[in-house]
Amino acid sequence: MGLIIARRIDEEFVLFASEDANPERLAEQLKEGITIRMHDVDRGKAWLDISAPYEITILRSELIKP
């Protein structure tokens, strides 16, 4: 199990490389892919289970500064 994040309709999350990510190592890890699995759904809210390499940062879009 990875990170579980809850999102409502029209809410987003963003995956991007961490600032300190090693590009070669990240490229190797991404060959295995990123898995996003629907964990649960209830009253317009979905819980997603995200499994990604350690060098991938996952943030709710509202936490990203414009």
C-alpha cells in the first residue's frame, strides 16, 4: 500500500520529481511505473492509493504555490 489521498469531484493531485531526486535513479525506478488504485468511493469522494518511487512528490493541487 502506498499513499492514500482523498479527492472530491474536480479536485486534483500532482506528481513531480523531488528537488533532490537523482535523475538516473528516478528513471530506473519509473520503468516499474506508478500505480494508482481506487481504494474507496463514498458520497462524491474517492480515496486513491498511489504507489510511486520515493523521489516522486505527491501533493494536493491546493498546496502548490502559484
